[in-house]
Amino acid sequence: MEKTITVLPGDGIGPEVTEAAVKVLQAIAKRFNHTFNLQYGLIGGAAIDACENPLPQETINVCSKSDAILLGAVGGPKWDQNPSHLRPEKGLLAIRKHFGLYANIRPVKAIPALLEASPLKKEVAEAVDLVIVRELTGGLYFAEPRKKTNDYAVDTLVYTRSEIERIVDTAFQLARSRRGKLASVDKANVLDSSKLWREIVEEKKQGYPDVEVEHMLVDSTAMKLITKPDSFDVIVTENMFGDILSDEASVITGSLGMLPSASTREDGFGLYEPVHGSAPDIAGQNKANPAATILSTAMMLREAFQMETEAAAIEEAVFNVLNDGNFTSDLQIKGKRVLSTTEWTLKVIEELD
Amino acid sequence: MEKTITVLPGDGIGPEVTEAAVKVLQAIAKRFNHTFNLQYGLIGGAAIDACENPLPQETINVCSKSDAILLGAVGGPKWDQNPSHLRPEKGLLAIRKHFGLYANIRPVKAIPALLEASPLKKEVAEAVDLVIVRELTGGLYFAEPRKKTNDYAVDTLVYTRSEIERIVDTAFQLARSRRGKLASVDKANVLDSSKLWREIVEEKKQGYPDVEVEHMLVDSTAMKLITKPDSFDVIVTENMFGDILSDEASVITGSLGMLPSASTREDGFGLYEPVHGSAPDIAGQNKANPAATILSTAMMLREAFQMETEAAAIEEAVFNVLNDGNFTSDLQIKGKRVLSTTEWTLKVIEELD
Ligand SMILES: CC(C)[C@H](C(=O)O)[C@@H](O)C(=O)O
Ligand SMILES: CC(C)[C@H](C(=O)O)[C@@H](O)C(=O)O
């Protein structure tokens, strides 16, 4: 198969981790006889520096002419004092909105070799295997009116039926392909938008009799993600709740540096990126953990290109390298070998050869 | 001193835990020569059953003629299908709004005797000593317009300058009386209300040069509460973020059944209640842990009546009882004595006599 992938390295460790992922893609191309055409674009701080725009039109054009997008990370102290339209994260928000990438998918699975790095007790974290499905283009993030004066400020939380229906469908389908359990998270005891959300989940569940649905409040969910994270299979929620809960979930297994994500839409086109940020403090030092970005390319191969075998090969390679005791410096595992970004990536590639 | 306290037992285990707290108040009155006049009122499901109103006018009247309010808990499956104006939690939202109780204060401190019950590793949880200051009468909870049709729904997040200023002042003052560290939590990279919030914190900090302020994003805060909860002193945030983060924080030390809270306003008048809910599954079985409600009365004595010695006496009694190995059944501590609600309360009262 021939596929065109746009790589947006971004800021901080973004260039290093995307470079690692590109090497893995090349190894996959060789082994499975595919052609991956790689195109590069600017986003975030790098784009602000080059053309005063966190998402230049040129980047949109390049992405439009590709089958999937691989993103590193955006942001850093250099741009922290910028006015809000010149902030790196505006590039991220804009690319999601421009391409209608409404479904943010974040799997969190305990990795035995890494449990020691988890803040949770082993028995709480070891069986975690959940996916958060976050609505990504609606709610407080984008709705109007929004206004700020010296005396007051307003943001607006709007959801339309169709916005809720499509993300709820995504989550039901995912639950069906996994353990058949869906937790729909809202604040229906306070918010009108949550009441509509809950009604739609109730309607939709008729079409998925094989999925067991539970409605949960966002505050209790924030608790249960810590006390019983292994009780979840698929969690679906609106944009802001999803932002908070998915970050919370990302640290429970101690493997933040390992977590991939996808932001997609109906036709499967999507943006794949590590959950972690741009880590400016270690940028350019060949220290970053490239695993999350490499696993994001596995997600891309599976979800965007239906390359299940190839995706599984990458995942197996990554876990083999970890199980052999090879770690990057972000993971504090006693008595284990600490490799640089490029050394660690090479191990993965050797597994794939 | 003579003080009038309104007790609102509420639903589920509410009556049992408030009864326990009342016994402790009586012991304090005897030992320190105070008079506590107790008045009772209905709220939540109990009020809906009696007069189809989760916060009857009669309850408001009684509360108005008192120096402080002690609440048990509201809610239960019995009222879960009710229309939204006949839901128990509406009583809670209404009493907060009616009395302008804008500052919700929730301390979370690790209790060595209970760390075993924490989902977090001992070394992560043991030094936790933080307070969440949550704005309680603004934001998405109360602002207009709110609307729900079959096709879309709207909620509105409004904050005025004065609403933000007073809660930020509360938090700065609290930080000053503790370790002098304040984390102000917002989502200023997305929300206009958060931008105003951040500006006001920046202005206010000039008046508190002894307090070290850090701005944090709500998503990173949700992570850090798990990975480094002991790095926090005082956290201040808006209503919805506070709802989520304070529930998250409440489980990190394993002592949810021990956590008190206060909802107050400028003049010190306030409502004191345990952080835990009404636990309908164990209601009426003399099993509930009354510690959080008893510690809430200690907070009341300290904050509303300036009875520092009396408050400290209650806290010491509670910790002595725990350290002696006495627990209620909610706490899974190996090899420890399990007492009923009334037995455990009696131990506390013996300590106070
Ligand atoms: C950078 C920020 C705007 C973004 C968000 O809030 O969506 C980030 O936190 C994320 O979760 O991808
Ligand atoms: C019951 C509910 C409306 C309430 C809230 O969201 O404020 C509760 O969760 C709380 O935190 O006191």
C-alpha cells in the first residue's frame, strides 16, 4: 500500500519523538512492502516563529493532501507570554476544528514492566485497561458567545444533538469491540447540556443491546479513576470533562510517556499524537521517551490504514524492548538500563527487522 | 458562650452521622461550659417527601435564625427519577445560593492510621496536607442562559470580577495562615473566564507578598493531584473545576470517610458537612463512619465560633480513637477492630470527657 503521512514535529521534544516514529515507519514499510510518503509541516511555536501563525495555511494544505497526520507536541515557555492568538496550543485547537476531528481516543493500559513508576498501589493499577473517548470540537472550547471585560467574563457550553450523537456512537462501537462496557460521564444534576447528553445516550443504547451502559457524574468519575480504575472499559464524555479526566487517567499506570492518542472523524482521517507534552526542559538532549509517539503511529496504521498486523508488530516490538529492561530516563525503574531516545528507538527497529 | 446550630440531617446515613456529631457537640458543651441550642430542619429527599420541596421555606427560616448549619448528606435512589426541581441535590444548591455561601473549603490531610486504605503508594500519599478552596455560587452552576431543547442545549459560564476577587482573597488569606503556597487553577489557554480569573489572581498577589502563587491548568492539576499530591498547600479554583478536583483529592489519602467541609461567606456564617455522600446502601444499619461529620463540627467551632481549643479537642479525640485501632466498617484496615457508628462515637466522647 502507498500512504501519505504529514508529520508535524512541533516544539520541545516533538522533533525528536517524531523522528523516532518516522524511523519505525520506515522499518515497517520495508518489512511489509508499503510506501509511506512523508511530508512535513509547521505547527505551534515553530510555526509562530516562522510565520506568526500557530497553524499556517500551508500546513493545512499539506495535511489536506495526506492520509493521516502525525504530531509531536506543541508549546514551551518561549511563547507563554504571547497574546492568545499567538500561542502554540491555538494551532492544536485550530487543526482539530478545521478538520472536524471530533473524536479523541486515548487508551490507558497498565504495562507490567512499568507499574513500579505508578503512583498507585500495584493491586489498584495492574489490571487497568480503559479507553477515554473525548468529544473534541464542541462545548466550552468553541461555543459563542465568549467575552471578557475588566468586570466579568463569559464562556458558553453548547452541544447540538448531532455532535453528541456521533461521539456517543463512536464510543458504543468501541465498547462493542472491547469488553462491552460503557461509562457515560456527565454532570446531569447540574448542567442542561448534560441532561441532553444523558437522554441521547439512553436513546442510542437501544441500538447497542450488547453494550452495558452506566451514567456517571464527572465528580464521582474523578474519584473512581483512582480508587477502582480497573472497573472501566470505555468512558465517553464531553470536551472539558474529557480534558480533565483523560489527563487524570494518563498518570494512573505510571506510563504517561507511553500513551498514544488519536483525534479522528467519521471517515477515519485523523491526527495521531502522544498524550505527553513538549517537555521543553529535556528538549534537544536525546533523552525523550519516543514510545508514546511510536505507539501513536501503531494506532494510525490500525485506525487510518487498517494495517492491523503492522500495528501489532510495532506494539509487540515496544513491549519486548521494555520487557528486556530498556528504558528512557523518564521512567524511574530501579536497576534498569537507561537508553537515549535514539538508542531506544534502535532497539525497537531491531525487533522489527 | 451560647450558640444556635441548625441541624439538617438529610437522607441516607445523614441522620446517623449528624446524631453522632450532636452527641459530640453536647460533650463539648459540657466540658467547656457552652450552650448549643439545636434546631432541626428538613432538606433533600426528606424534605421532598414531607413537603414536595428540597429546600422548604421553613428550613430557610430556621437556618436564618441560627449561627451555623450542620448538614448530613442528601440524595438516594428513591428520588433519582424525579424531575429536576424535585431532586435532593437541588436543596443543596439552593441553600448555598440563598445564603451566599460562596467559599467551599475542603482540607485533605493524610492520616497515618488510614494510609493502608489509600489507593496511592504510601510514599506518595503520606505527606499530603492540602486545602481546596472552591468557588461555590457562580460559574456553570447558576449562570443564565441555560436551555435544553430536543436538538441542542446551552449552559453558561459567567464570573464577575467581584465573585472572583472574594474567593481569591479567601484563598490567599488561608495560604498565609498555612505554608504560604497557593495554586490557582484555571483553563486560561481556552476559557475567557479563566483569563479574567488569572488576571485577578495576578492583581491580588501584590497584596500578599508572603504567599507564593502558581497558576496551573486544570488538566495538569488533575494529574499532579495523583503524582505529587504533597506538593500542594492551598488550591483555589472555580465551581465546576473545584467540584471535580475536590472529589479527586478526597480519595487520595484513603480517608474519604474522614473529610469535613465548610461552605461559608464573608461574615463567617456557614454550612458544615462531611465530604462523603448519603450512602443509601448502608443507611439505617449503624455502620456509617461519623468521623467526617464530627470533624465538620470541629471546623464549625473553629471557623464560625472561634472556639479553637474546643475544635482541637475534637480533632485530637478522633485521632486518638483511630490510633488506638478503632475503625468503622468503611475502612479496610487489616486486623483492626470494627465498631458501629454509635460505638465509635462513644469512644470519641470518652476521650472528650
Ligand atoms: C493544549 C490544550 C488546549 C489541549 C486541550 O485542552 O484540549 C490539551 O490539554 C489537550 O488535552 O490536548
Ligand atoms: C450534589 C451536587 C450538585 C454537588 C455539586 O456538584 O456541587 C456535590 O457534588 C458537591 O460537590 O457538593
